Amino acid sequence: EYGIPYQRPAGGHAIFVDAPKVLTHVPKEEFPAQTLTIELYLEAGIRGCEIGYLLADRDPVTRENRFTGLDLLRLAIPRRVYTDNHMAVIAAALKNVYERREQITHGVRITWEAPLMRHFTVQLERI
């Protein structure tokens, strides 16, 4: 109801927010979904997960980042853990980030990454 773009239909285990449609001023090279994940954590301590460009890793031959496919913020919904009140807090925090999305014009850059499966241990800095 806040107009936040997400993948439909929503699943029973997670909601996937379409980060490039939220953070339209963050270039793909600055990892919009990872940036949105960080913003949500800073806003309210809510942990999400980037499913997209960072997770896609690099092309094994060219070593270029793969900026194809979707770039999503995954918000898991463990049914036995979250109450309706928890979900209201998550929605309000995401709404707050969405309302200030025009002010988020830069994302993050990689300062260190493992040669394989970088998303587990990657080190980033805000731009």
C-alpha cells in the first residue's frame, strides 16, 4: 500500500523488493540492492539480504561484474518468529527509506572480495 515496487506474487517465505526501481539514482555499478539492504538496516536494524548483482559474482572469463537479471532486497518471513507487529515495523522502516529514496544517490563499492562466492565475505564502503 506504500507503492514500494516488489516482485508479485509475494511468496509465503519472503518478499523481494525491486531495488533499482526504488533507488533509481543509484547506478547498477554501485549495487542498488545491497545499498537498499544497508539503508534498511541503518533505518531500523532490519536485516535483509541482497539477491542480485553482488551475489551474481563476476564473469569467470572477463572478471567483469554481472549486471544482468534482477537486483532484489530479500526480506525473509519466518512464520514462527515474526508477529504482525514485527511486520508493521518492517513495513514502516521500508516506507521511511522509500520516502527518502531521492536523496540516496550513491551506493557502495567493493574494497575487497574473495575470488569465489564473494557475497559471504565481501567488504564494501559507501560512496
